[in-house]
Amino acid sequence: MLLRWAAAIGAAVLLVGVVEFLAVSRIVEQRVLAQTTAELSRSVRGVEELLRRPDAQSGTAQADLLDRLDDVRRLRGARHVTLHGPGGAVIASVGRVDHAPDAAAIREVRRSGRATARVDRDGRGADERIVHEHLVPVRAPGGPMVLAVDMPSDLVQTLLADLRRLHGAGLLVVAGVAVPLSFALGGWWLLRDQRRDQRSADTDALTGLLGRRPFAPALRAALAAPEPDQWALALIDLDDFKYINDRLGHRHGDRVLRELADSFQHLRETDLAFRIGGDEFAVLLPGVDEQQAASVLERARAAFTVAQLDVTMSIGVASAPTGGAVDPDELWERADAALYEAKRRGRRQTVLFASIAEGVAVTADKLAATQDLLTGDHGFGVVFQPIWDLAQGRVLGHEALLRLPVDAPLDGPSEALRLADRLGCAPLLDALGREAVLQRVADCAWYGLLFLNMHPASLRTLRVADLVADVEAAGLQASEVVVEVTEQADLDRAEDIRALKSLREAGFLLALDDLGAGNAGLRALGNIDFDVVKLDRAVVGRSGIDPAADATLAAARMFAARTGGWVIAEGIETAGDLRSFHATHDPNLVSPRLGGQGYFLGRPAAVPRSILTRLEASLPNPG
């Protein structure tokens, strides 16, 4: 009886142990698969941005795509990463491909738009090879694509091997104390491995900082905590880091990233630093407002400047009270908007969200409206505002102005372009705007010059020959088109200067727009031979009462008088504006060619004015 009882106990222990081991094995494997799939779904956003670029088919874009896929492979420890196009064909692949994904599974992911993961076993016994296959949908302009990622199962197999070893030892001992003890030891080993792997997953291997994974939970916990009463979030981005990598190599780039991480040691002990992307970092600072946080961050900037004299960083800072008053996503958007403004202003800038809050209101409906414009679901409208030769009183040309759909929740095309720029799609939206303009020009009788605005980001991807062909298809020649770039563009960049010179060589005229809106316009005049200088409306409005405005206007007219170009005043709203513009003429200079536009001279209209139209406004004598 005792032997039968002991045998029954032993059989029960064996059965329970086997069932529990199988159940735990399944749970561990499925959780690892689900977590890895979720992380890969976030990683494809960078791939999607590259596929939306206007030059996505160029050699440079293809190289960037391979680099991004290789980043995914290295950061996730994958065997290989393959991008399958809308038809299932392989678009790009990195790593050693020793396993072909199931074509039917790829079609299902492309159809459903949902990521999947499965375990693939090849061989038997000691030769068995286990691969975790992840299929993640990728949104692309030409149709849905699928990213196939093969991951090794080392982590899962290590955990299961530990569990199998401990259960095997426990099953050999059927005594009442040995069975729970084996399970306790098994739980301890499993917890130890889990904590070790958790620490590895939460830490960035290159810099030793916390990684992207723990950032969101830390931000949520910070804003939900009752103390301290407020937190600041800083987003930090290295200026021109891609150029550093391309020029000096990834090994030097890695050293720069480590030195930036080391500079965070000069922050307070309570501050938490994270590496959330390639050259993107975040810092959580408890108990400080934006101004105080900026002061703390200057310590890190100073230390980093000592280590890297030729590398700079841009910083965006936002703060919020705790207790749920501000959602973590909203605080992120604020800090991101501040960082965007810091990058727009140039290198080595720190911008506080409070200083730009009135002009920033990013909402889901605004982002959706911008996406509709990018996908062509809602197109631009086009109107033309006349620009007058003020000496002759005749139409010089028209500036093409974009108009949004009447129900769009955006504050004009400029906000749409700003949001598109933050999405990395400004060149695409700008190209769609030019396409709408040229189509409208082709549909109407055209007179004089066409003033065509171009977003600064478009200069870096512009194909001048394509623009010439588009202009000629609309019935114009390049010499009849004035390409406008704003003075707030970074016209010190060699690639931008080359693009503008290529436009001039192709026959286009060049205009510097919004002179006086910032402080970079006069420097731009020294880098590029502009044919037209357009004065910001604030300069015209302040002329005669603001010495700075008068100096800007005088400098523009002197430039035009010496080069034979045009000075065009924007925003002429009243007869007084027109008189003020003429009154600043210097009789000692050769009279420049003066032009003007504004509501006083003519409102934008759907149809351009005839070249024979005479200006009805009373013109003062410029001499």
C-alpha cells in the first residue's frame, strides 16, 4: 500500500510538473513574441518616413533604407530583416537570409494591417533550429508593405532550459518538502533571469543610459505622482549628427554619443536621462519649471562642449504640474514643439515651450488634416495676388498662394507645412502645392512672372530638371518663374546654396522672401545673387517710425540699386504704407526697381490679372 501510495504521489508530481512546465513554456514564449512584435511596430515608423520621401527611388534613399533596416537588425539582435513590397517582392534585405517567410502570411498581414508572430522549428533533436518570425505592416505611398524579421530564440530557450533543469531535479524527489522546494528554487532562478534580462532591455548598450522602453512608464509615473508638484521634460537632439556619421564614420559618431551621455553626469542626482533614438535623448527633471530646467541643462551643454568643440545640440523644454493636469503625450508634444523651434532657429539653441505656446496647438484633428493633404484626399486651392511695377503702374507678375479646404482645422498652409515638417514630409507637401499651382497656371491665360514659393526643406531633395519640365508643361519657361525662399531658411548650408545656384543656372529667377522677419536675410544676400528682395510686411508697416525697419529697407534698396534687381514691399494695406515705402528712397543712389503687393493694391483672386491692367492706386513720385 505504501509503495502504491508513493508511486501515486510520484506519478501525480510528474504529471503536474510536466503540465506546468508546458504551460509556463507557452506563456513565456508568447509574451516574448508579443513584446518583440510591439517594439518592432514602433520601429517601422522610421522606415515609413523614408518611403514617403519624394526621392524614395533614388540611390541615396535606398542606401538610407538599408541603413535603417540594419539599425533594426542590430538593435533587436535579429538574424535578418526583409522589406516586402505591395506585390510580395523583396524591396530590401539585410542580414543572412536562411529562412523564407510564408507568402500567405505576408499577404494576410498586408490585407489586415495587423502584425503577427510565429515560432518556426526546423530539424529535430540536437539539430533543431528555432526561429521567431515577426511580420509587421508598413504603410507606404505605393501600398501596404510588410517587414519580415527573424529573431533568434536564445532568450526564451535559456529561460526554458533553466526551468527544465530545476523541474527535472524536483521531479526526482517526491518527498513532501522537496517538491515545493524545487518549485521555489525554480521561481528564484526564473526571477533572477527575468530581472537580468529586464535590466539589459531597459539599458542602452552604447551609452549606459536608460533606453526608450522605460521612458514612457517613467514619464507616466512622474506626472501621476503627488510629489514633487511639477516636472520638466527636455528633449535633446545633436545638430547635423547624420553629417558627422557620414563624414567621420559611425565609430566617431558612437564616441560623440557616449560623451553626450557622460555630460549628463553634471545634472542633478534626481534627474533621469534616457536615450530614446539614434541621436535623440530625453531628460526628466523633477521639481523645476522650464527656466530652471534650462539652467540645469546648461551644465551638461558646457561639459559636452569641452569634450566636443565642433558638435552642438538643440534642446526643447516643457514643464507640467503633477496630479494628472497634463497628459504625458501632451507634455511630449510640447517639448517636441520646442525642440522643433530650436532646430529651426539654428545650432546650439534651447527653446522653452512657454516662449512659443501661443503659436503651437497640435491636436489630433490637425494632424489628420495634414495627413489628408499628404495623401491627396483633400487638395490645395490656388489663388493669385498681383505684384505691381510701381514705376509703370503695370502688373509685374503674380504670387501663387495656396488655400486649404474650408473645413480644415488648420491655420493656413503655413501651419500645414510646419506640421508636415515635424512629420518629415514637408518636401512632399511642398511638391503637392507646386503641382496644384502649375496645374492652375496651365488652365488659365497667364501674364507676367509667376512667383512660386518653395519650402527650405525642398531644396535638399530638389531635382531641378524635373521642375523645369513641370514648368514647361504648364506653358511657362524657367525665366518666367521666380522661386521664393524665406530668409528664415538656413541659407548658410552648402547644399542649399548649391540648389539655389542650380536653379539660377537653369534659368529661374530667385527671390529672398520676408526680409526683416529675422536677422539672417542680409547674410543670405552675401551668399546668393538674388534677383528680387521681398520685404516683410512688418518692415513696411514700421518704416518711418522704427530705425531698424528703416535700415532694413534702405539696405534692400541699396542692394537692388547696385545689382539691378527688384525690391518688392509685401503687405501694402493702406495708402500710407505705399507712401512710406517710397519715402525712404535715397536720392544719392540709382533708383532701384520697386514693386509692391498687398490688399491695397489688389486682393488674391482665382484668375490672374491681364498684363494690360493699370494700377488704380495713386502712386507717389519715387524720385
